[in-house]
Amino acid sequence: MLPLDDDTLDRTFSALAHPVRRAILGRLARGEVASVTDLAEPFDISLVAVSRHVGVLEEAGLISRKREGRVRWCRYEEAAISEAKDWIETHQRYWSTQLDALARYLKGGE
């Protein structure tokens, strides 16, 4: 897997920063394909606002949209989340190693 550039990571984490977008993504991640209208149902915000949130998710590569007639169907795209997860895991391993070394030092180990 190619390393992510900063812009890609920024878009991914920025898209995940809003609770409405996380809820939309969670719904689509369960394998559901839904229209923007369907995705808007549980929220007390306008269809335009939901459409903008969907646009942010699409721009980040977290979902894709396909037009069929007047309906735009949204689908979860796993690749962007997997890449962000890999980035987090890499940094988690680094910091775990560093903190383990610090703990050993503080206990009088190495």
C-alpha cells in the first residue's frame, strides 16, 4: 500500500470529525446502499445539509455516489478507512514502543 499524503489524511479525518457524517458512514458501512433522501431521514437537518455532508464524505473517498435517474445512491468505500486505520496503527505501534521503553527506564531497567 502506498503511503497516504497529508491532504488525503486531512480530508479523511476532517470528514470523520462531524457526528452526522460518522452516522451516515456507519449506516453505509453496514452494507446498505442508500439515497441521500434515505440518509437524511434520521436527522433534524435539511436535505441540502445532508447532501453537503455526503459531498464531504465523497470528496474524502469514504463513500461513492452513483446516479440512477433522479436518485443518487451512496455506497461505503472501505479503502479510505483502511488506509487511515493503517496510519493510526503505525503510529500506535511507535508510541507503544516508546512508552514501553519509558516504563522500563522508570522502573530502573535499561
